[in-house]
Amino acid sequence: MIVPQYWAEARVQYRRKNRQITVRRFGWSDVSQAEAQAHAERRAQDALDGLRDGEKLPRREPKVAYNGADGVPIREEIVARHDDVLITRNGYGARCLNTADVLFADIDFACRPSLRFAVGVFAALAALGLLVGWLTGSVLLLAALLLVALVASGVLAGRVHRLYLDWHGGAPALARQRILRFLERHPGWSFRLYRTPAGLRALATHATFAPDDPAVARCFAELGVDPLYARMCQRQKCFRARLSAKPWRMGIARHLQPRPGVWPVAPERLHMRRDWVERYEAAASGYAACSFLEVLGSGVVAPAVARVQWLHDELSGAVSGRPIA
């Protein structure tokens, strides 16, 4: 897991056949700004050399904090350090816990039907329309039925999905059942389960894991973890858990200032960020990011996990009784 303290950007240029090629790359360091700049210059030169040798490389890296980053560390402000656990502020202003080896898995409730299911419903209705059109020999009727299938498939898929959720006791019960089925197949595992505004959070307490461990990938797949989160865990070699409320859930409509909220911020604009963060933290003190529900599985808590669990519960307000947001 890398969340650097210092960031820099370098630009190198090369002229070929009356065309100028400009390559930009970021560099980073935990030691100094100068080391970050030297790293950026090496990466930019390496990329330029690759382009000159015929490699297909992007000429510029996107300046993104976390989601979408590929080959670049997490670019967020470090708010606090607790040994090897880092607390950062993400792109919309919330505080996040970052750990290299304690498995967190956020499971969003499937409140809407999947695209695959909706397409399946449309295919079934379209097939019925084709059959009726073929039996009647009417092209006009066939076209009308296909249009009805297109319009009705979304509504029908939504109603069938809601019936499916109701049959299983609702989205929370369905997500919990997936966890229990996983634990039946892996009896040595143990999870602390938390409620989040959009789903559940599972914290594996029985052991530590590397984010690229195949066991982690299987766990994420079986629990229904967001594929983007799973992919970013592997890329960034880091598990994450949001510790404070999302601004819009507390009525804060204004985005983290200045825009975009990617770290670092130019010194002359840093006061804008500080003012926004001060207002955000005042509001966030009345909310929790999640709420502790129960322990599922073996109940084993590894010593290396215990300290991260305590830190998470304390900073997220998981046992505070405050409303979650």
C-alpha cells in the first residue's frame, strides 16, 4: 500500500518529423518534494523512451485520487497515521481508513435488477412477440409487439426483482444470506458485520490478507462486493473503509473545494479546502459512517486485526448510536 506524502509532475518533449511529442508523468515520495520531482522526471523519460521505441502509451496520466488510477498510488491527503494504517481524505471530502492487510468488504444492496436480468426479460418478451408476429404474418403487429417489449421489459424486470427481494425478506436479508452461505463453505472465517446507508460492511477478523490473495478475490465474488472496489484493492494493494459521512447525505450540496478535490492543492487555494473541511467536519460529528450489527462465523479475532477493528469502530462511530450517512 502506497499513499505518498509528496507529489510532483514532470514534462519531457521530443520532436520527430516536424511533430512535437510531449509526455507528462507524476512522481511521488514519502521523503521529500525533490525526490518526488526526480521520480516524476524518471517516469516521464521512461515513458518517452517507450513511445520512441513504438510502445503504445498514454502521453498524459489522469489526475485522479483513487477510482480510475492505474499504476499510480492513492492520491489523497494523509489526515493521520496509526502505525501502518493511514487515514486519508477522499475526493469528495470523507475520511477513509487504508490498510494493507485487514480485509474490508462493502456489499451494496441490489435494489434494482441487473442489466443482464433486464435484457433477459426483454429477450423473453421479444421472442413472444416474434412468435405472435410469425403466426399472424403481420409485420406491423410484430413491430408493435417489439416496441411494447422494449418499453415493458424495464417495468416488468423491476417488479419481478422486487418480488424476489420480498420473497427473501428484503435486500439486507439477501445480502446476509450470501455471507452465511460463504461461511458454511469457509467455517474458519469470521466477520464483524456493519450496516451502511447503502448496504453492509464485512470486516474479516480471523486473519490478515494480501489484497491480491486469490482467497480475497473469491470472497469478494461470493459476497457480491462492488467489482470496482475489488479491482482497486488489487491495483492499490490496499483495503479501504469510509469513516465519515458522505457530504450530500448531511445536506452539504457544495463539493469539496477547490474543484477538483484531488491532492495536493496549490498553496494559494489551500484556504478554500480548509474552510470546506471545517464545515464538513462540524456536520460529520453528528453522524456515523456505519453501525455495528453482529459477529458471524467463528468469532476468532487475530491480534493484528484487533487494533484495526478498534480504530475503525472508534473513528467510524460504528457503536456510537449516531445516525449513519
